[in-house]
Amino acid sequence: MTSEQRLARVFVELADTLVDEFDALDFLSTLTERSVELLNADAAGVILADARGVLHVVASTSDQAQLLELLELQNDEGPCLDCLQAGRVVVNVGPGDAHARWPRFSAALAEVGFASAHAIPLRLRDSVVGAMNLFCTAGSHLSEDDVAMGQALADIATIGLLQERAVRQSGLIAEQLQTALDNRVLIEQAKGVLMASAEIDVDQAFRLMREYSRRNNHAVKDVARQVVDRTLSVEHLRRP
Amino acid sequence: MTTTQILATIGARHRDGQPLTDLLCIDCAQSLRLAGVGMTLMNDAGHQAVIGTSGTVASRLEEIQFDLGEGPSLDASRTNRTVGSDDLGDGVLLRWPAFASAALVAGISAVTAVPLGVGGVRLGSLSMYRSSPGRLDEQQRATAHAYGGAAVVVLLHLQERIPSLDLSRDGLHPDLGAPVAYRAEIHQATGFLAVRAAVGMTEALLLLRAHAFAADRSLLDVARDVLAGRLRIHPKENEDD
């Protein structure tokens, strides 16, 4: 796997885990707001594709149900889906153009009162991991310059998400490392406690904890902690 | 020298069989012209495993800090600050009397220990040993910190690439897990002694250390004797010292 592909994969994973990541959502919300201001649009939303290709709305300028539906709908049809599949911008889609290709999307668009829809890809090298959707009420048109600006904003979103992910990941791995070390020490100490309490050897001590943990569906490290705290005695461990 | 350059250098030299952690220590010793560099993994309780060294001197000085329960590597990780001594022979400033004498015997006169951590998570330290007294200049200090940054990246890199067979949640990469396992008997003896002497884990470890120090033996040897029933240590023994 090349480093580009790795980056792409990292990002697809991000799409999968983003839902419960508050900071990233904040970041994207801000981005949608700025995009609406800069491009004279009336609403915007960011959609990311997860590892299975399912689209998730991760940020939007309003929580208006109809807007969210319009975004969600594109799991089935719409400019956003086309943008993701083709990897290029799909802009200035009016109700008329949309009608033949995406009847449901077109109807939903008119119902919310939007005159046009636009989708700009979130690109990572040669893969597309999501899209920014923009909607305009008046018959406004995105010029070439607007599209370039929109793409720049989408690129910022991509970079921002990657950085956010990198920082979060390293903190998480560091914690795992620290926990792994804690647990190793705890398990060894617990073995010693059992060896001294029951006159057994080190392998028997570990087996005792492992079998107890399996019978009771506890992690070995939790059993070890109780042994070290002396809240779990050898007699308890031996009880079938 | 930046962290990226360091990583590029050790990455290019990496061959299967030689841990990246050792390569980093060797490269650091070469570029700063040090007598030795050691990298240790530590948790909040101070338990450490020596996960990389440039050679025997660093290895010995890292090990002995665990046996003694004192030294710059421990303090750097504990306080999350760079600590050290520009002259370990200067009796006035002895922060680590037992460590300092061991270091001088090993031919080390100055040491700088850089903490390794991510955000609030402390992971250990990278210690740089010098054979003659003296300060690191500003540029050398910057390089020392760049190596610290590279060491963190190496640690996270290893931890992120645990072989799939070993993917239990408590997993450690083999390059990190093996040095931890090396100390297993010390932790077992701690638990063992805690029961026999009716004390807590922290006190039990202190008892083991005190005995090892008084008997001029390694902590691991003392631990093995305790586990085998060849050696009984009582809390009173400590008080009598």
C-alpha cells in the first residue's frame, strides 16, 4: 500500500468513526457556514462515505429536517452521489435538469424551496471520501471562480479532518500503550499474590485467573486487579 | 537535525531483526557524540522496561535505575520535564546519590533525560549519557528533543502495528512486550512479598529494592530468590538497616 493509499484509507475510517467525534463535527459545521457566506449559497452540508460506501451527513448549516432529508436522500440519488462516483464537481443543478435524472431529489429540492444544488468532492489524492453540498434559493449560479473557491474549502475540510484524526489517534495509541503496560504489571503482581497465598507455581497461578475469567466472562486484567486488591481470594477463584 | 530527518535516517537503516528503538538510540549517540543512549517505557507507577539502548553502558544505567528506584530517566517521565546533571561527580548537587555513584563507576559523568509522552499521557524517557562533565549547548539540546520526538513516533508506530495474532486489547508490540516480560519475576515477587510480609504492592517493591541494594545484588536475582523460597524478606529487616 502506498502512503497515498494509506492516507485515503485513514480517511475512509474517519468517515466511519466521525459520528461521535465532537471536535471534527464542530470543525465541519464552521466550514459549512463559511462556505455559504463565501459562495452566496443558502445552505450547505458535508457528507462522508464510510468504508461500506454508505453516506453520512456529518455537518450542515441548519438542522432543518427537510435539509437533512435532502442530504440523506442522496444515498439513493442526486448530484452528491454522482459527484462521489465521478470524483468531480457537479454544480448548478436546477429542478429542471434534476427532474429527469433524480425525480425524488428534484421534488425534495423544490419542496424545500431551493432553486439549485451543487456538490463539490472532498478529495484525497485520487480518491473521493465525501462531498460538500451547497444549495441556493434564488436562481444564483456558481461561477468558475466560485467552484474553485468551493473546491479550496473542500480541500481544507480534508486536511483539517486528517490532522484532527492524527492528533486524536496518537493520544489514543499512547493511552493503549500505557494501559497495556499497567495491565502487564498488574497480572504479574497477581500471579505473585496467588503463588504466596496458595503455594502454587506461576503457571498454575495464571491458569487459575484465566479459567476464572473465562467462567465469569471477565477480562483477565480485571480479575488480576481484584486479586491484587485482595477482593478476590484463591478460594473464590477455585470455586467452580 | 529535525524529528523527520531522524525518522528518515533510522527508517532507511531498518532491517528485520534490529528493533527501531535500538537504531534510534545508536543514531542519537552517534550524532550527539554520546557515550550511550537508552530508551525506557514507564507507567505512572514508575515501572519501566528498557526498550532500546545504544549499547551495554546505557543498558546497565537504565536497568540500575529500576533496581534503585531513582535516576534521571524516572524523574523525566514522572515530571514530564527534561532533567539531568552536567556533573554527576559534583556532590553538592546529588539528586540521585545511588544512581550517580553507579554512573561514575560506569564512566558516565553527565546525563540528560528527555520525557516521552503524548499530551498528558506519559510513556517514558530517552536518556543521553556523556563521559565527561559539561552542558549540552542550545543546538545539542534541540537535537536531543528532536530525538525525543522521534522516539515517541517510533513508540506509537510500534504500538499501532501489533501483529494481528496478538490483537488482544491489552497487547503490546513484541519489541516493547519482551522487555516488559524481562521484569515479570520482579512484579511476581512484589505480589508474593506483599502477601508474605502483609504490606501493599508499593511497599513490597521498596522492600525488594532495599534488600537488593543492601546485598549489592540485582533486583531480578533477589526477586527470583524470593519466588523460589530461598529468601525471606521481612519489613523489620528494612527498619533495622
